[in-house]
Amino acid sequence: MSSLPFTKVISWDEYMKHRPPYPPSMWKLWLDYHQGPLASIHDVGAGGGVASHDLATRTSAKRIFLSDPGKEHLDFAERMLRARHPAVEFTFSNTPAEEPWLEDGSVDMVVCCEALHWVDVDRGMPVMARSLRPGGTFAAVYYLPFPEIRNSKRAQEGQTRLLDDFGRNTPDSAVQHPAWRRGFSNSNAGMDFVPFDPQVWQDVRRMEINTNGGDWPSSASIAQRFGEAPSCVEEGCVKERWEDESWMRTESVETLRQILQKFLGAPDETWECDAWREVLEGAKEVGGQLELAFQAAMVLARKK
């Protein structure tokens, strides 16, 4: 079995069409947190280069390193980034987060966007820490790819049933790779699974967005099947929680179906089930437009 499960060709234009963009509020939070120079950045699990594009646009960084275990992802990123940001020096490495390839202390910031849940953090966090200069920033975000429906309880309950059925019915053969199983387990914990060794890190912040002040949401059936990663939240840590409209949008029920289809990879008959019919009926009751809130978890830390 390959050690790298993420090698299929992805249409990144299609991917981003059905995913929320990383909002300006997130980048402002991260860049306001950062201290000192920001000349070099490492984008871990960079995929098609979405975060690197945002950072090249919003910062004066002259060097951006991208790593990802999927070569096709990096090929897309290289074509896109070199065309859009000719003044930035990009370096690409077909490397998972657990394997060192950068010199110690060589970058000012390490970011990991929608990818850290796939990582074996016990191995990967020390590697990423070594690449950071003292005082450098580590920043990561994970958002649930299925949004909460805010204006229709009926539609939300139907979506929850749909996701629970997916979790129960997905065959073991589709999620047998350890990285997939780790990814589901970690995502059930938001960002609580991320460890910060107090000998290495300081000024840790843990944040959850659009959770209505409650616990991190997860599919009960997925949690039962794959478990929830152990919490690494520091003793005495108080999570920051707030609502952020930039992680929300209003869409048609058909757009929601496309979002879920992209996430689930579900067969056509999925949209004939009773759970989806409940979503459709709920959408009708609110005029066909659904208020969607993507829920995000973030961590920030500064290397000592």
C-alpha cells in the first residue's frame, strides 16, 4: 500500500468553487499575531496553492516554500503561482509534513490550511518547529467542509441524517489507508488534537468560529466509527470563540448539494434519499435560499 494516499488529480477550480475562500479576517488575525520579519513562509499541505496565493497577495514575503504529498497538486500550484506572482521565489517539494526538507530556522512562518488533520502531528509538529526561526509563527486552520444551515432546522436535521448515513455506510475499503482514518479522527476534534510542547512553543491561541459558543461539531456516526483524537489542549487554556460573517454565505439548495457532493463523493442515488428530501422541504419553507455557516477551528503559536 502506498504511504501517500493523496495523489489523485484534482480540479482546483472546481474544488474552490465549492469551498469557502480563506477570508480576509483570518489572514488579518494571523498577520497581526505574527512578530518580526516575514520574508519567508512555508505552506504545508499546500494542495493547489490556494493559501500561498493569498499570502503572496497579502504580504511582502519574497520566498514561499510549498510542500504536499500529492505531486499533481504541486504541479497545479506551480503553474498558477508562477503566472500570478512572478516577483516571488517559490520552491516546491513533494514531501509530507512528517519529513524534514527545510534547513533549521529557515522560515518566518509556517501555515497549514485544511491539511493538518491528515498529519501524524507527533512526528510532524517537531519537523515544522525546527524549520521556524525563534519567534516565528505557526498557524493552522481546519473548517468543516459541510456548513451548518442556520435558517432552517428542518433542512439542518436532514443534512445531519445524510452525513450520519454516509459515515455508517462508507465501505471500509474506501477508508482503509491509515491517513484517512487519522484524518477523520482528528477532524472530529477540531484542532484540539494539535500538541504544543511548552519547551518549544509559547503564546498559544486556540479558536473556534461559528460554533454558537458550543463544542466542536462532528458527525456522531463518523465519531463512533473512527473515534475522536485525544485532546492536547493545554491545562488552563481558554478557547476563543466568536461568530464571523466572512465564514458565512447564502446559497441555493442546489449549491448546497454541490458542496456536499464534492465533500462526500456520493453516488447519484444519495439525492433520492429521505434525508435529502427533508433538506429540500426545509429549503422550500425559507424560499429556497439557505443561510450557510462554515465552522472553523484555528491554532496560533510562536516558537520560543
